[in-house]
Amino acid sequence: MRIQLSDHFTYRRLLRFVISPILMMICTSFYSIVDGFFVSNYVGKTPFAALNLVFPVCMAFGTVGIMIGTGGSAVVSKTLGEGKREEANRYFSMLVYFSIGLSLALSVIGFVFARPISIALGASGELLEGSVLYCRCLIVALTPFVLQNVFQSFFVTAEKPGLSLKMSLAAGITNVALEYLFIAVFGWGLAGAAFATGIGQVVGGIFPLFYFAGNNDSLLKLTGTKLEMQIILKTFGNGSSEMVTNLSASVINILYNFQLMKLAGENGIAAYGIIMYVNFAFMAIYLGYAIGSSPVVGYHYGAGNHEELKSLRRKSMVLMGGAGILMTTLAEILTVPLVSIFANYDAELFAMTCHGFRLYALAFAAMGLNVWGSAFFTALGNGLVSAAISFLRTLLFQIVMVLALPVFLGIDGIWLAIGAAEILALAVTGMFLIVNRKKYHYA
């Protein structure tokens, strides 16, 4: 039975609706995880460190797709809730075409400046050459990667989360198969990892173009449109928080690498990279729920259904709070088998990563509520509050903690920095929810 945005959402219906975006985000996280697994086990520790050093930069370029997807879906779903379907399709089409043009320009910039960026990150010798190679090979596929991020949100708005999952599964399977072929069989090393990821992104980003361009039974369709800067700016404002979240993650990863290079050298960077791969899979659950629930919130807010809005807010807090406790428990229990996937060949790296991950995993308890809180305000059209939560959580608080805690705790301070930042951000999220409860009628 098809679930519609206009439905009343019980816990069961809400979970059924968001399960596809959650699985979709887990599949998307496999891009980097699979790269790390094959490079670490088949190519070597130095190429693995090169990948981890430059990967945050490549992901930073792709954050524009997340911004346009989440911010644009808030605009489009609200317009649908107001009963203006033709206008919603015009906005949707414009945002897709704008994404293509912007991503092409960014891919040129990333390719040209790959070497200066790698040098600025502290790479030299073999580490430098590996970083430049991986960055340039991966950045060529930036446009489909951006489109994949855009369509992840719009598939949910179009009431087709299941189709989005199928696209992500196809992209993920393609990536895994080609990683094995290019690296384990052909021996192409870092270039093979980047090519495999890029081709997987083509599957996830280009195929949806054909779906929305043709006749389909979803709420959205690519149509003729024109550039409307007011909608572009509103999209950027609404989606800035999600972009800040992901862009800040890239900036913070770079800062972590700097700190770890000083305290633990190449092993530190490799250990942090492994922790990030596991973090991607756990974080995907929170992001998937945020992506899946946001269009529902935006629709009922646009339709003025205050009781449903209250229900969605209450259910989301229960689900995200419970998921946080569960994720932290699972992370602590599964530390050894998870780390073994990437670092079983090096005893020193294995021990460092296990210790670091157990401290890092404490952050999962508060992370889900903060991710949801930011996405909730995006869906309500309040990009300022959403961006404030994301900026404080993913950038300011983490920068302060990753610089201050190692002074007192050494390398343990780096692993604990994320948890301290999430606790501070949770207080901010709670404050904004209380202050804005009457304005949006969700409490």
C-alpha cells in the first residue's frame, strides 16, 4: 500500500516510510567504506592514508547536492502541501538543472587545484602523489555524485522512497563489483578505487534523470522552467544547515588529520579513517531518517495540520533518542569485528583504532537527536535555526574540542572531542525546540 505525504503517520507508518531513505543512505555510505576496505587490504597503508587525507575534500564538493536536495525538497513539499503541483514541478526542474551546471563548474576547479590542495593538507612524496591521483580521478564524477545527493531527497518528496533505494542498491552493487575487479583483479590501486566509485555514482545520479524526464506516476516530473533566484536563495537558505553539516565534517576531518599527524603520524590518520568508515554506516541511519521524515513535516506544515506536526515531532524524538542508545551500545559491542575489517593486518594500527573507536562511539547517543533537530527546522522553512544547530554542532564545538582536549588528554582528547561537541549541541537543539514551539505549533 502506497504511503502518501498527506497520511496520518503512526509509528509503524513512519518507520515504513523512512526505512527506504535509511537503507539508501547506508548504501551510499558504502562508497567510501568499500574504497577503504579494498585500498587498505589490497594496496597498502600509505595509499590508504592518501585516500583518507583527500577524501574529505572530494566530499566537500559534493555537499552542494545535499544542500539543494534537502533545501529544495522543503520548498517543493511545502508547495505541494499548498496544492500547487505545477509550480512545485517547475521549482523541482529548475533545481535539478541548476545542480548540473554548478557541479560541472566545481569539478573543473577540483581537478585543477588537486595538487595545491593536497600539499596544503601536508602531503608529500608518495602520500602526495596518491592524494592527487585519487582526487582527480574521483572529481571527474562530481556531477552524478551531486545529482545522486539531490535525488535522494526528491525521491522521498515524490513519494517514491522505495525507488530511491533501488537506485542506491544498483549503484552500490556496481561499486563493489568494480572495486574488486579494478583493484583485486586488475591491480589499478587508488585509480581503480576512484573509477569504481565514480561509475557507481553515475548509476545513482544519471538514471533518475531519465525517470523524472519520462512519464511516471510520482508527484514530480522534469518540465520546462526558468531560473528563479528567489527560489534558489530560499533553497540555499533552507538547505544550508545540511550543507554546513557535511561541509563541516570535511573541514573537521582535515583538522583531525592535522592533529593526528602531530600526535601519531601516518598510523593516526589511518586509524581515524577507519573510524570514519564505521561512523558513515551509523550516521547513515540518522541522516536517512532525517531525509525521509523532512518532506512529511514540510507537507503538513504547508497544509496547516498542526496536530500531525505535533505527532511527528514527538514520535521523531522518541525514535531518535532510542536509536542513539542502541547505536552506542552496538558500537561498543562490535568494535573489534568492525575494526578487523580494515586493520587486521597491522597490530599497532588495530589496537589504536579499537581504543579510539570506543571513545568516539559515545557520541552516537546524542548525534541522532541533533541531526533530526536540524532537519526538522529545515522542513519548517527555518534555515537560520537549522544552520545554527549544524554550524555549532559540526564546526564550532568540534573545532574547540579537538584543539583543547588533546592539550589535557593527549590523543584520547581527539577521540572524545566529537562526543563533547554533540552534548553541547544537544543543549542548543533543545533550546531551539522550546523557543520555537508556539511559532510552529508542534508542542
